[in-house]
Amino acid sequence: MDAAGTLVSEIPLGGGRSVRLFCGDALTGLEARVGRGVADVVVTSPPYNLGVAYSRYRDDRPREEYLRWTGSVRDVVQEVLSARGSFFLNVGGPPSDPWLPWDVAREVARGFVLQNVLHWVKSIAIDRASVGRAAGLAGDLALGHYKPVHSARYVHSAQEYIFHFTHRGDVPLDRLAVGVPYGDKSNVRRWRGAGADRRCRGNTWFLPYPTIRFRARDRPHPATFPPELPEWCLRLHGLRRTRLVVDPFVGIGASAVAAARLGVSFAGFDLDREYLGVAAKRVRQELGRAPARSERTEPGRRERAATSVPRGRRGTRRSSAGTTRASGSS
């Protein structure tokens, strides 16, 4: 296999833009395939080192070794990210190891500035008494999906982190692109900077998984995030300044779908050709079309490529808290 990765699909978006999917090691292929300093946004979620049964990668390394690998990912992203680019890194961890995401963040911060910390809320409970009568709730609400923790020591995890890194911490954002209307309309007049009925959403993003009926058919990957998650990241960075999006651990392509939805060029890497095939299919479905003759698609081979970099969100993790958790970005 080419050390720079093999292009397995290229799906045109029009206007010279495309979604490109590479089978290969992002550590060796990212700069070669993408170029230095040209990615405006990198959005990804790498494996979390929680013991996934990868066929080619040990996912239960000592913490120091795993953090060194994280540093290698950071260095590669640092090379391809543009001077005013944004690096959105989704990281979670088991309830029994709450420092894991922050250890990863500190390692990445050796080469970047942590500009924002966002919370991806996957499940939330809202008490009627807390929101008041004006909300019109008939009762308490429990929204979203979660995996219960079978332990008397921990509460279940309903959120993951999205660490927003930049080179210098001075990248302006399009905050209202993912904004929300004011709950109290008098604030539109009260706040001089409001100007319209829209405010910054803040750093808590409630994005539940969609309900599915058949896992193997509807979500053929052990760990995914909804395409709206990377879509909101891209909108927050600012679409006018986004020409190329990159995901080093693309999995079944949630970030590719988001880029296609927004009409932005995309490059994604993964080691699993089958996942890349699913990613390409999802992008075509998003675009509402079947494969065209202008698309470049490599004949589907089922071989597994040996590599030093783990596959994004490949397997299912068993945490010490007794709950099943999965890893990577899809």
C-alpha cells in the first residue's frame, strides 16, 4: 500500500470541489495527500485507548505511550492546518477515568492553543419545575440516548468533549451560524450587540443520536457521531473561510457527509476499506445520487492494511466502570 494512502473514492461536489477518501495511515499520508497549511478545518475523533480489539493496533497501551501517539497526531495536524484554521477534537472517556480527555487535550496543547471547550450532550433530563410554566412542559423530560453504567460508584456519561484548538487562540468564529433565538425577546432590545433575535448557543450542544431499528444496516460502525456534530463545527468556524475539511479518522464518514451537505471539499483517511465504502455511499445518499462515471472508485477489496495508526472508531470498548463504550469518528 502507498505510504501516502490510496485514493479509493473521489466524489465531485461541483465547482471544482470534491470529497476524497483515502485508505491509509494518516500519520504518513495526511501531509502528502493534503499539503502543508491548506486545511481550514480538521475535525476528528481518534480512538480513546480503552482496549478496543483492533486487528492491527494495540488499544490498551500504557498512558504515556498513548499520549506520545497523540502527540504524533497533533504534529501532523499542525503541519496541514492553515494559519487561521480550527482543529476540533472530539474525545470522551469512561466514568472511571475522567482525566483521560484532559490528558489528551494537554498533549495536543503542546502544539496548539485551546481556544474553546465544547460539550457534546447526548442525553439530558429536564425537570419541569426547573424551566417554569412558560416552557409549557406537561412533565419532566428525558431526551437522547445513553449507555447505562452498571456500577454503584459512577453516574453514566451523557456528554463528550469537543476541544477547539487553533495555532494562536485568535481565530474569529461565526458564533451566530449555530446560534439560537432569545428565550426572552426583550433581550433583543436590551443587549446592544444583539441586533437581531439570535444569540450565541454557548458551549453546550445537545445532539442526540438518531433512533435506529437495525444496527448492522443503519449504523454499521461501533461508534459514530451524528453528521450534525461536524456540521456545527464547520459552521462555527465560518463557511466563508472554509475551503478544505480534513478528518484523519473518518470511519463511515459523518464528517464527509457534513462537508458534502455544506458543499465544502473534504479529505478523509481510514484503514478499513469497507468503512470507506460505507462513507462513500452515505455521501452519495446525502447528495441524492448514485455513483457517476466521473467518480473515482477503487474496486472494493477486503484486505486489511497493516499500519502504526489505529482506525478511527473501529471497535467496542469495555470500560472499568462496566459499561460498553466505543471509539473514533464516523
